[in-house]
Amino acid sequence: MKKSELWAIYTRRNPSFAQDGNVTLSARGLKKLFDATWEIAMYDGEEETKPKKESSTSLHDLMSIFNMK
């Protein structure tokens, strides 16, 4: 799954995420977002044939989504 595909899932279910500005999440909402992301990553991700070096790019991309640069 590509980053843009995952983002489309979140914005389809939470249209306010697609707008500019701040989004406020409750602790329960944040946990639900985290759990959904984990499930998609764990069960829909592709198995790698060899270990991949951890990249700061993926963390940077995630931080960009939540405007945490």
C-alpha cells in the first residue's frame, strides 16, 4: 500500500483531515488512528525478502502528515 492510498482511507473516513488547519483528536481517537495504522501495516504490508535498514524518511513522512516538522 502506498502512502497516498493510506491517506485516502483516512480522509474518506475523516474528511476534516483533508483540509488545511488543525485537527483535534481525543485520546480515544488517537488510539483508534494508531491501531488502524498498525493493523494495515502489519497485515496488509508486503513481506520483505531481506532486512531493510530503518529510514528516517518514513518517520519524516508521517510527521509531515500531522504537521510535526
